[in-house]
Amino acid sequence: AARAPAPAAGGGMPGGLLGAIQAGKELKKTPKPADTKPAASSSSNGSAPGVAGQLNAMMAGGGGGGGGGFSSLAEACRVVDAVGPEARERQVAAFCEHQLKPYAALFPKGGDASGLADVDRRFAWIRRVLRTFHEKFGDAVPRHWVLERRLVQLFVEQTRAMFYGILSSGEPQEVTVILKALQKSLVFEKECQARFDDEDHRLGPPGDATTTTPKGGGSSGEATPTKTATTLRPSVLGALSSVFDGFMGGYVELERKNMEDMMSKVAADEDVDRDGALPVLSSSVQMFAYIKTSVRRCTALTTGGTFLTLHKAFCDCLVDYARRLKESVDDAGEGSSDGKQQRQLKGVAGADAVASACYVLNTAEYCAETVEQLGDIVRGKIDKAYVGQVDMDREVEAFHDVVARAVKRLVRLLDVALEPALKTVAATPWGALDIVDEESPYVRGFAKALKQKIPVARALLSPLYFKNFCDKVAASFLPKFYAALFVGAQRRINEMATHQLLLDLHSVKPLMLDLHNLKPLDEGFQDPSAADDKSGSNKDASEPTTPGGGGPGGSPRAVAHVKPPATYVKFVTKHLAKIEMVLKLVGTPTEMLVERFKIMWPDGSRQDLVVVCGLKGLKKAEQQHLLDTFGGPSGVPDHPAADASRSRSEPPVDDERSGGLEAKLESVSATASFTIGKVGSSMRDFISTKPRASKQQQHS
């Protein structure tokens, strides 16, 4: 059959639709954006303008109607959509390049307005371009073309390249200029993204968008919905501002320097901050306040590599602060006249060495806890790519090391305070004592030293660290007390001395068992936790105070009686029981010594028996006889007392055998215990009813 002739213009096929079909054929031949010119391009037969050229001409003319069968810009855009996404992409890219063509000429490299100090002019120019676009085209261009977003994205790409060239040129840039350029870039990004988010809300998620195409390709008729693929819509945030991330070293150094200057200033006139649960050095509070402000400043600019670099700078400053605290606690002397530490705490009333060490301990613990929280904050704000590099274990460990040093220093201060009394114990000739007093002078020395130091620590430390401190004090003092009593090649203790030392032990035992609740000496003691407290001036002086700095204003808080831990009570009881046992063995008649030794000290060795014999002053022949009775290897050491403090066996205390042992002691050593107790009671009665004899009378 013969081919049917084509219908005449205006015949059976609508002219508008015929134009659209012809336009589609021409659009498929549209060159790529690089080859597209604003001028009209030829059609396939060279006589009619191409669709791309027609569309560009219509846009250049403000969106009005043009030739080629297009009655409007909207109709031409629908034709491009009908051809496919590739054609639309080429058309959008060509239009954006054409609109931004003057940009490079207006802001050339090295131009007067091309520096970072003039970034406002760049953003003002693109804002005018976008405003002109809206005025000319309005809603003529389909929304799913996101033409405005594409204009901004291309502008950001070109501007980023220009900024990178400036920043990497090697020319010095002022930190303030870089920060201002970054801030204005962020403002522009947020401004554009807010507009795009609103547009995205109207468009819906990226994918297929529904558009309406009038029947007849723009002629009058019923509109029918069609599906067109929308362009992906990436975020503008960070697209431009991230170029600064690799060039923010000056900003980080500025933050570091400002922090170091601030720390040097507050350290020169250190004080104590009492607003928290525990009193801490004010420098630590100001340090973390500065870090918090700096983090807020940085995250307002960037949360990328610059934030990570700033975080590392803070870590270095924290380690340096821990080093200064370590030096501070090491410099805390044994007396209240310590130079450097006293200068640092010159505004703190009664800031002696114990109080200073307590302040450092509290500060280090506060820093360790706050550093962990700071790490969590940084990990929550920094970009996900850098989360794994945020590690503050080194800094936490540094502050925990300071805590350990501070506790060690506190124990050392107690050792120094107790040392004179211990020297008195060691220097007393117990083998020549001929009178029993109610209490030896060294016991009062122990009480005075402990009551001067322990209440200060209790008033300033947390319960946890105060109990730990008391444990270490007992662990350090009791072995020294044992050594002062019994260690020495020529050490002797006569029967009268055993009675005196047993009386003394009954005073030392409650002193140590109630170490956590010792009351301060009345003479000149001021609770450091209540220093500079004005509101509590009428408070009863006898009212106990809590560990810590009290509430706001430094007012002390009431604290209940501290119950010593069971482990502490067991430890103290065990060591004092050993001293008591040795004294009772020394006071035991020689003929009963071996029998009582086996009962009271079942794990005791021959060496332990030799120590007891040496303290009794027995001759080697007498000692050998007792050792033969005891059993085991023969021989007597030349200096048995020298190894007393290194005895391998300990008396059993608070174990399952204690009940049976006590029963044996009651039946076997009742006579000796009764004699010792009777002598002690008689001596107390004698001392309480008769005045003490003078030294001359005692000697005579």
C-alpha cells in the first residue's frame, strides 16, 4: 500500500505536538555543555535553530516566548524533560556556566577584590545573580531542575578552588582574616541550605517527580501528569568552608597560647575554689571553663580536622597541668613554711602542707573525672571520620598519677609528724625502767601528731580517699612502731617496761582504731574547709564538718561519725595484737616461756623465740636450753633482734582458730595475765592518789 501523505499544517496532527516531536529530535543532537554556545545552533538540516539554542535564547530574553514552536520557556523545559535526564543535565550545566562566566573575570587571581579580606564582595555578587534569576524566570523553570541549587554549587566549586589557591600560595595570612572569611563562608552556606531545605520539602525526596504536561505540547487542552527523574540534591553545608580546615594551624596555636597565658596568670595567684563538692585549686576550674568556651568557638567554625588538632592541643595542655600539679605536691614541705606551695596558696587561710596536698589531690581527681567527660563531648561533636582518634587515656592516667603522689605525700607528712615520738620509743632504755607511769610521753606525741593532721585531711578529702589515706597511715606507722619497740642488737625490755608498754598499748589501740574520727587539738586549729566563711561565723565550733568544701560560699556541712572499714579494724588489731603478744611473752617467766610461746604464737619459728629471748636479756646458754626444749635446728644467732621486723610468721588474729586459742590462753596463762592486769590496775590507782615523785626522788 502506498504511504499516506503527511497531513497539512493545522490538519489532523496538532501543530504544537508536531513542533514538540521535531524539537525532541533536534535536542538529541544538542552538543555537550563544553561545546554549547549561547548563540543559536543549527538543526539537522541546517535551517532551523536547535532546541538548546532556542532555550538559551529564551532564558537570555527573560523567559518569554520564542521561535521553534515554543510558546513559553516552561513549554521548552517540558520538551527537554520529555527527551530525557541527560539532555536536561546538559542544558542545566550550559546555563549555569553561562551565568557564572563573568565571575572569574571579576575576581581574578591577585586582583584587588580577590583576597580573603573581601569575601563579602563575592557573596554579594552571587546573591545578585540569584536574585536576577528569580526575577526573570520565577516558576517558569521546573522546580525539579533545582537550577538555583546548581548555580550555587558551581559557584561554591569555583570559589573553593580560588580560596585554596590563596591559602596554599605560601603568602602569610592573618589568623583574624582567615577566621572572618571562614565565618562568612559558613553564613553563606547556612543561608543557602535553609532556602534549599524549604524547596526540598515542597519537592519531596529525590527520585521521580510528577509534572503536568498540557495536551498538545502547550496548546490548550487537558493537562496530564507525567513522571520525570529529578536531580540529586547534595548539601551545601561544608562544601566551601571545609577548604579552610587544612590551614587553621594559626588559629589552633592562638587558642593554645591564650590558654597558656591564662593558666600562667591564675597560677601566679592560686586560690581555692569551694563552690563544688570538694575544694579544688581555682586554676583547674578556670582551665576547663576556657576549654569549654574554646570548644564552642571551634565547633561553630568546624568539626573536622581543625577540631581534632585543637583537641590534641588541649590534651598537651592538660598533661602539662598534671605535671605542674605533680611538682606542686612534690614541693609541699613538711612544715607550714613551705615556700613555693605557700606562695601559690597565699590567699588560703591555714594552707599548711597537709591542706595543700589535699587540695592537689582533689584537683587531680576532679580533672580526671572532667577529662573523661570532655572526651565524650569531643566524640559527640567531631566528624565521624575522626571519632576513633579521640583518646584521652593518657591525660586521665596523668591525673591519677598525681592522686597517687598526693596520697603518698600525705602519708609522708604523717610519718614526719610521728617520727619524733617514734625516736623517743627507740631511744628509751626499756631494759632499765624502774617505774610505771599512767602513760608514756611518746603516746602523747602520737596523739598530738595525729590530731594535728588527720582532722585537716578529713575536712578536705572525699570519704573514699580519706579512708584510703587512713589505711596507708596505719600500714606505714604500725610496722615502724613495732620496729622502734623491738628491733636492735642490744634491745632489752625488763618486766617493769612490759607493764608500762602494755599500758601504753591500751592508749595507742583506741587512738588507731578511731583514727577516722579523731577530734582536732583545741590549740589554734582552724578547719580548712571553713576558711574565709563569713556566713558560718556563729556556728558551734564543736560541730563536726564534712570532707569537702561545703556549699556555695565555702560553708562547712555537718558530717556523721565515720565507721572504720572492717579491713582497717582487722589490720590494726592484728598488728597491735602482735606487739601485745611479744610484750606478754617478754614478761612471762623463763620457765613458762616455751609453753606459752607455742600457745600464743603457734606459727612462731625458732627465730621468733630467739627474738623474745633477746628482749628478755637471756644469755646464750639460757636461750639454747629454751630452743632445745622448743625443738628444731640448733644454734643461736649472734644478733637475733636484728631480724625481728622480718619475721616470717604472724600471730593469728580474727581467724577460725582464734576462739580455740583464746580458750587455751584462759586456762594456761591465767596466772600471768592476772598478774599483769593487777599490776597495771594498782599502778593506775597509785598514780591517781599520790603525786608524782620528782626525778631526784625517783633516782634515789
